[in-house]
Amino acid sequence: MEHSSSYEPKSSFAKWWDDRLPIARLMHGQFVDFPTPRNLNYLWTFGGILTFCLVAQIATGIVLAMHYQPSAADAFNSVEAIRRDVNYGWMIRNFHAVGASMFFIAVYIHIFRGLYYGSYKAPREVLWILGVLIFLVMMATAFMGYALPWGQMSFWGVTVITNLFSSLNEIIPGVGTAVVEWLWGGYSVSGTTLNRFFSLHYLLPFVLFGLVALHIWALHVAGQNNPTGLDIKTKSDAVPMYPYAVAKDAVGLFAFLILFAWFVFFLPDYLGHADNYTEANPLVTPPHIVPEWYFLPFYAILRAIPSKLGGVIAMFSAIAVLVFVPWLDTSRVRSAKYRPLYKWFFWLLVISCVGLGYLGAKPPEGAYVIWSRIFTIYYFAHFLLIMPIVGLIETPKTLPKSISASVLPSGSGAPQGAVTAPETR
Amino acid sequence: MASEVEDTSRRDFLVIAGNAFAAVGAAATLWPFVAQMNPDAGAQALASVEIDLSPVKEGQAITAMWRGKPIFIRNRTADEIKAAETVPVADLPDPSARNDLLPEATPALDTNRVKEGKDNWLILVGICTHLGCIPKGQAMADTRGDFGGWFCPCHGSHYDTSGRIRKGPAPRNLEVPPYEFVSDTKIKIG
């Protein structure tokens, strides 16, 4: 989005500073008078919500690290001490643990928003791929974080997921074992493993922070997509980010925080697993290992394939396929709102993902396995077959003439005053 | 007098040689940071354990620890041995004996997974070869799966009375660790 910042330094100090480090000018241009499409709906508030989630996880995480002991002997007890003894530890710990789930709720809505409105299409391919990378790093961070309380689910979750890499033995014998022992720092998951996971769990959020900065940068080059999928063509298609988009983001964030706080204060353990309040025991596998809810769809894909290597490949491909979405979608129209056929397939994808999430928590037997396979096949077919084919055969609905034409009554010109001086209207 | 072409190729050589040395230096510096993650000397110290088998009655099983891994020791009944011995290797998903003391190509006959004359004693690393869970089947009340050996509750792998994979996602038979009988009723693992 080419536009110049309307920043005007007010004091002589601000002017002096602006000549030396124009950071206020940059921020003003990118986050105050940045043009945002005037028709954004509440699904567009999740970018801001996610930024909040990342900052909140880092803030609560730094506090927790002041009280946590990353050793096999003390980890479990130190988490309990945080919950019982540390001043406000119960609250900060709940914010962090529930925060991970909230982060994933928001990111899944954000991803499906992008898929529905075609936010991955040119010129936003790099923006989208950065988003996939963020999702991947988020999953790694959450996985390592879940290991830290060193309960039974922590221990066995780490055992199962790190063992995924031993499937490399089926390609080159010995490589898988070497990789897994390298990850563990031993011949089984141990305190050594916990220690390095803690170190990486502290590092990765800052990697995420960098990726998010690139994601926002790429967003501000291409500009935001919007429910019509049309580009901003005239000045009246856009409103300045402040106060319009910022106010809407704030409403969305507060609504989200109500849900967040409800879990933190009333259902802090609802999204976790009771077995994780039993200390890790390398000799007893819990009867039913389930990952955190946000990994369940991928876990269901892993178990749907009746071969170890195949399952692992399918699971990682389920994420990797997202990278190619900008090129798999052949439609000229971005938004599914104007794609009568694709719209149905989109909802089938949503149903498949929710279905896989449900099946991931069920034991791998009988009808559960069959349904996992059906949904897994649909998941991949959606991206690899339906996206390219439907884009070619579908006749899209007529697009509105412009963003403003889609939201303003026809005939009335765009109220220019709203753009430049909302307070004088 | 050197021509310009020669000068350029000399310069190319210097650039390539310089970059190559820098790459070697970078790799040499990086290596310790990668290698530090491998099992350290303490973990590598090949601790061997001795286990007394005399309290384990026929049909019973015990679990020992070796290198942080659970070791399944089962005193098999005559029926269990017979069931294990009569299965043709062609019916097995994994045809290798997976005995650490025998070559990889050794067929997965029951006799290749136990010591001669001690075929009632089955000694295994009790880690599912799928994703590392501990299979059920050691305690009397446990479910032992469709083949009477072990059953992994995580993803539904069934092992037979020789610890060989028969059904489910696990790719390999349960591993037989290196061990020897130091006396009639005592084994040394490792």
C-alpha cells in the first residue's frame, strides 16, 4: 500500500527526533492513517487478537520462568508451587496455559478466514506462507511448552511425537534412531530432554515475534484483503486504520477476552487433561494418550494411515500443503462469497477438520478409523483436486463494482468527509 | 605479462578458495553446537544390569530398567511357546528377528528371539516400535491383544507371544536387547 505518512511532529523535540530516527512517522503511517478497506467484518479483528495473544504469552511466560525448575526431579512440583505458593501464580499460570488454547482458537479462525476470502491469492502469497511458518513455529512452541509441567501426558506426548522421527529408519536404517537420540540427549525421554525443551520454549516465541513482524510488513505492502476480495481502487474504498479499524479490533479483542477470562477463572483445566496432574512415570503409559485439543486433527491424520512412515508423511503434508494453496486455487475471484460452488466445498473442509479433531480424541479402532480416513482423504482432495478444478469450472457471481459499492447504498456517493475528518461530521 | 583472462581466473580461484575455507570454518564451529545435543558421556556409559529370574513363575512377567528403558521379562507357558513357534515367518509383517546379538537378516523365528534351551524366557525392550509407548500385557489383568502377547493402547499394535508385531501400525518386532545368562536363573543385560 503506497501511501505517505501524514505525521507532523508537534513539539520541537519531536521534530528533532524525527530528523534522526523517524520511528513515530513510520508507526503513524503504518498504524494510524494506514488505509484499511471500509467493509472489514469482525473476522478481520483476529490479527490484532493474535498479536495480543503472543505478547500475553511472552509476558506471562517470562514470569513463570522465574519460578519454574526445568529438571525431571523438580519440574512437576515447581508448577504445583506456582499454582499454590507463588503470589498470583495461579492466575498467571492459568493465563499462560489457557492462553495457548486461546492462541490456537484465534489462529484457526484467522486461517479459515484467509481460506474463505481468498486472502492467500496474489499479491499476498508471501504473506500467506509467512503465516504457515508462524503456525508451524507456534505448534512447536506449544508442544515443548506442554512438556514442561512434566506430568504423564507431558512425558508420553513427548515420547510419541519425538518418536515420529524414528520413522526415518524406514528410509535410511539408523538415521531415525540417531535423530531421536539427538533430540532426547539419551536413549529415552529424560530430564535432559526437558531441559532443552525449556530452553527452546523460551527461544521460539521470539522467533515468532520476528516472523509476525515480517507477516505484518508483508500485509502492509499488499494491503488487507476484505470480504469482497476486491482491491482498494479509490480513496472512498478505504478508511484510516485509526480510529476505524482500531476501534473495531478493540471490540473484537474485548469480546475475545471475555471468553479467555471465563476459562482462566472458571474452567482453567477444562482444555487440559487430568492425567497431566500425575507426575511423569517412564514405566507406565497412560491408557489413552491424547495431545492437546489443537493438535487433534493432525493426530487423527497420523493415525488414519496404517503405516508409520506414511502417517508421519501425511501429518506433515497436511501443513505443508497449505504453502501451495496460492497456486492450487485457480479461481480468478478471491472471495468465496462470490463463488457459489466453492463455498460448499469450503464448509466441507471445515466439517472435515472439526471431524478430524473429534476423531483424534477417540481410540484408534472401528468406525473411528474409517471416518478418520474419509476426512483425511477429503482434506487432501480439497486442496489438491477441488481447489484447482472448481476454480476452472465454476461461474462466479457478479462482483460489486468496488468495495464502497458493496457496502454503501447505490447512487449515494462515498461520504468523503468520513474519511478525512470523522469528528466534524 | 599476464593477460586479463588469467587475472580473472586467479581472482576466481582466490574467491572460491576463500569461501571454501570460510564454509569449512563455519561448519567446524557449528558442529559442537549440534553435537552437544547427543547423549552425553553419562548417558552413554553402557550400564549393564543383572536380574535374578528365580522369583518369576511360569506365566508371570516382570519389568526391569536398562538405559532408562523398560525391559519385559516373561516366563512363557508351554502353550505360549508353541503358539510362537508354529507361526510361519511369511505371515509376519516384520520378518527380522530384531535380536541385537544376531544380524538384521536373521528370520523372525521364535528360536532366534530366545536363548537355546531357555526358550521359556522371553527378554524384550518394552517399547512399542510405533511411537514409543509401553505396551500392556505385563500384569496378569492387562489386555494382551489378539495374539496373547502385548497390546499397545496408544495406537492399537498387537504383539504375539514372541513379541513380534502381528497387527496394527508398529513397523517392527519388539527388540531383543543384548543379554546373556550368567547363571541358570540370572541374566545380564547390556
